[in-house]
Amino acid sequence: MIYDISPEIDPALAVWPGDTPFSVQEVLRLEDGASVNLSTITLSCHTGAHADAPNHYAQGAPGIDGLALEPFLGPCVVLDVRPEDGLIRPAHVAALDVSETPRVLFRTQDGFDRRKFPERFSALTAELVDDLAARGVVLIGLDTPSVDPFDSKELHAHHALGRHGVVNLESLDLSAVPPGRYELIALPLRLKGRDASPVRAILRTVPDARS
């Protein structure tokens, strides 16, 4: 079974305040007599489900085209975590065995209205990133707009990811995904030097899946 964990992208999709909203221009249309439909889209690199590049938050760091693809493809585990204060800490994963699933996705909600940007959402602590990286985790994702809180200026979780070479996914739609083990496929576009890329993220069930 395949779970599509990428939110639908259309002009109604809310973006981070100040970022570029998604828009479409229909250049050619069959109904107008053209031989093909042809569209032009405008969007932020951080639209919908996306992967950040280190140069999003660190001067001189690699862009999205400089990241290895291996972390975005392979065994992963989905955890349902609802921190009371909105911060996911090492205690939330203390019993987690990541030896066979070095990619961790956090489901923090049952879904929200993606036409409205939420200024309150769950995020990661730098200590959590340190802990998972020390155990061999290569990718951390979650169903919120950022790995750091909305009002964070220091971006501690982002910088912790960069220190350890761990990649991240943000704005996933995990609302229909039961906790457990899966295969993740979420490849970023090869956008030269850019600070992020949208991904078409999916989870595929595996025969020996277990919670």
C-alpha cells in the first residue's frame, strides 16, 4: 500500500508569512484551440512537502543539489507524538529502536486546514536532533511547517541538523498514516544552489511492518 504524504498544491495552499504563494498561468489551452495545454507555475522552494538545504540557514553551506539522495529513500518509522508544550524532546523517542529505520517522521496532529497558516505547531529541540543523529538517523521529518518553532530566530533545530549532516522534511501530510515502519521515497528536485525543494513524498508499506 502507498500513502501519499504530500499536501495538494494549489493557489489556496497557505505559505509561510512573507513567502511566495503558489500561482498558475495557463499559457496555452486546448479549449482555446491550442494543440496542447501548457502552464507556468510560480512557487517558493518551500512549497508543500519539502526538504531544506543547509544553505537555507547557514552561509556558504551546500544547496539542495549538493545533498546526497540516499537519506531521502529507504526504511523509516512514523511516530505519533503530541508534546504538550509543542517541543519534541529525546524523552519522546527514548524507547525507539532506529537500527533498522534510520529515518524518523513525526505525526503531531490529525490534520489541519492548509488554507490557513498555523503560528502554533510542534517542532524539534536541538537535543532531539543530537540524540537521533548519535543513533544513526539520517533524516527527520514532521507534519508541520518547520523543525523550529514559528517565532524562533536562532533556529536551533535547523543548525543541529546541519552540524550532524541530517536532512529534514517539513509540511508532510501524515494524517492518514498509522504509526509504524515504512519505506520512504521523497526525492528533492535538482535545483542548482537553491535553499530547498518541494518533494513528492510517499510511504510504502513493507511486508514485515511492525509498530
